[in-house]
Amino acid sequence: MRAAVWHGRHDIRLEDVPEPSDPSGEEVVVEVVWCGICGTDLHEYVAGPIFIPPTLERVVLGHEFSARVVAVGDDVTRVKPGDRVVIIPHQVCRECAFCRRGMLQHCRNLQLVGLSLDGAFARYTVVRQDQLVHLPDAVSDEAGALVEPLAVTLRAMQLPGVRMADDAVVIGAGPIGLCAVATARACGIRNVYVVEKLPRRAALARELGAAEVIDPSSDDAGHAILDLTGGRGVDVALECVGLVATMNQAIELTRCGGLTVFIGIAEVAGGIDLNRAVTENKEIRGCIGYFDGEWQVVVDLLASGRLDPTPLVTHRIDVEDVVREGFKRLVEDKDSCVKVLVRP
Ligand SMILES: [Zn+2]
Ligand SMILES: [Zn+2]
């Protein structure tokens, strides 16, 4: 089968790899329906290896996918061939101190599908049954491929300071920022403001429920947020870019006593204005991955219709075009290219 295989920075090759067969134990072979290109994949292409282990010579990328079960091992009880599923890319031990607390992303023995294990830019891949969540009929395969980035943002919505928030600002309307807008609205945050300069992304943010989009190239975001919140600042600022400037902006836009959440990861994170957290009583915290059970919450929100992320999908391509059409376009055409889905 054809697969998009990472060999190193700027070196992703389309190769023929053997099809997996004869799953054993708790293994499940799935046929990929759609697999999204993630910002993480792009970083591995442009600047990797980052999450790919440095000793790994090659890996099939792709971790945001919906699939059908095609074959199961002898010990598989939860799914059967033909089932529609989405796949949690974390393969965990279920025994370490973090697994026992449901904090799967911090498993001490964590393996990542599409980064340390072969992933879903291929027709078939092998996973374990505890990674699978059933997709109900009401949720499309395309929406299924968006559960992963939505789950990343759902994690942020579970933080106590976010659950109580009336006003939030999302900084950066890339795929994660847009998922944050949709998830924040679905979770009941009344006013979600967005800071984004690219016009098509700003329009998508409005479509997904943003109350107001501030263009930082023409407006002062600080003044705009004070105007929108009666001079207070937002209860919670969600930083979804990963630059020091926007991290400081997130701290600035948070009200005194509010919460700043860093979802974006900075390549170099020096120069963050921590004094402002002290003098204005602000809490700053990071947020990554998802806890056990949160994928099911996202699937339920999709099935209920409260969450509809499908406007995010701007391109659908074949696996042959992952590099030429997918990665290059994401780098060069950030405004009109948001979520690219790959059909293996
Ligand atoms: Zn991802
Ligand atoms: Zn573990």
C-alpha cells in the first residue's frame, strides 16, 4: 500500500509499505477513511524530529483519523469488523501513576501513533482496542477526523477557571484556535472573542460562533478587549499560536484574577512577562493532550449537533499529494488553507 513516510526534515516520501495483516491479542487493523494534516505533522516536516524519537529512522505520519475496523485479534471484545471508529493516537500502559489518574497524555510509557508508531497516511494501520471510540451514525467520517484537535481544546474547557468563564479570547484562528472557538461555544462560554489578522480565518471564526474578531494589524487588541468587556479584560485567554509575543498578549488580555492558558508551544519561550501574572493576580497554565474519556465527550457533542467543526475542512486530497498539495500549501497559503484531509 502507498504511505507517506517521514525520513527526516523536508524528507517525506511516498513509498510502498506492506499491508498489516493477522492482528494478534488486542490489536485491531483499521482502514483509514480520512486523516487530517496536523500542525504537529507540519512541524515534523519543517523542523523535525520534535515528537518523533530522534533514533527513529522512518515513520508513517498521520494521527487525526477516522476509520473502519477490518480485522481484530483474538482478545478484542469491544469492536468488530465493519465498525466505524476514531482512534486516540496515544498508546498507553494503563499502569503508571499518570495512567491510573486518567492522564493518558502523561503516560510514562507513551507511544504516539503517527509519530513514534506508524500512522494513518496509509490505507491501513494497526492500533489497540483501547484506543478506539465508536462513531455514531450521526457523526460523519470527516467530522471524525477532527475529533483529535477538538479533544485538545476540550481539555482546556475542563479547567476550573474556564468552566466558570463568561468571556474568553482565543488568540490565533488556526486549526486549534478555530476548534477552541467551536468547543468554547459548545461548552457554554457566552462571548468568545478572537484575535486573528487573516481574513478567511477570521470569517471562519465568526462562522463557528465568535462574537467578535479583532484584526491586530489594524486594531489594538488590548483596547478592543477592554471595550468589549466593560474595562475588565476576559476571564480566560486561550493562546493558540505559540509565539512569545502572543503569549504576552494573552496575559495582557486576561482580567485581573483571570486565567491565561497556553495551548500553543513556543520554539523558544524566553521573555514571557511573568511579573504581570504576579501584579495582576493572574493564573498561567499550560494545556496539552486529553484525559481518558474526553474523546467520548467530543463524539457526544458532535452527535448532538452542538459542535460542528466541518467548516474547518478547506481541502481534501489523496495521499499522493500529501507533500506537494498538503504540506506546501499549509506553509504557503495560511489564510485559505486551514484543515487538509487526506484520503489514503
Ligand atoms: Zn494533531
Ligand atoms: Zn502509563
